[in-house]
Amino acid sequence: MSTGRLFVRNLAFTANADELTAHFAPFGHLESVHLPVSHTGEPLGTAFILFRDPAHALSAFEAMDKTTFQGRLLHVLPGRARPGQEVKAEGVGEVQGGVLGKAKEGHSEVAGKADAKRKAESAKGVNWATLYMNVSLEDVRLLIAERCCSRFRRGPHGYFQV
């Protein structure tokens, strides 16, 4: 666990940052406790807890996962690094942003080649979705006329005045 950050879910919606700080403080110094809320301001029942030392986060993870807090069973998971989180000063190394010490995340080399091939193929031809863009009313009338005429084997001017 390289980030010192934990993700806690299944919290009671009445839980607040002070209560979580008091609950996780015995494991080490907390840098921050963040409880995300929805766009309407309602709690989501999750929290991000950042420890100063990743070893303290590991001990809290091992001790607090699947324990009860305010009558609810907590699910504690290793958290990913926040975007822009810097290298740790204690010599722990660069923060990878992974889960459970994964050294590298993202696309594999094969997936990267497949993405590059897909992008190259899409640049060559006309995308089918672009065929529906910027269509005039006259083009729609002609298309309908052609379809009707081919179905009934008559000329387009027999059905529509185009």
C-alpha cells in the first residue's frame, strides 16, 4: 500500500468526519478525512482517509476491514492516489496510484497496439455516424422516394414531387 490512502464504504449516512477521525486515529496520524456527497448534497456512505504514513494505513486496513461502525459493517479498501499526488519524502518511492501495491496499471502493450490500430483505421474511411450528420431535408425526401420506388417498382416522380 504505497499511498497511505484508504477507501471506506458502507458508512451510515449520519457519519461525519470527526467520528471517523476518532475511529481511525489509534492507527496513526491522519492527514485528511473526506466524505464525498452527491450533487444534491446528500452523503454517499463512503469516505477517503489519508494517513501520513502508509504503514499506518496498512495496519488500519487490516484491523478495520469487516468490522462494525455505527451499526454497519465497514468495507475498507486500499485507495488510489489522488491525481497529482507527489513522491513521498520518506524514501517510500513514487506513488503509483495502484491498489494493493500494483506496480503498473493501465493498458498492456497489446491493448495499446490495438488502440493505435483502431485509431488508424478510423482515420482512413468515413465513419458511419458521420453519414447522419448535416443531412438536408431534400436528401431525406430523395432517400424516402428511392426506398418507396424500389419497393413498388415505380419511378420517384410517381410518388413525390422532388
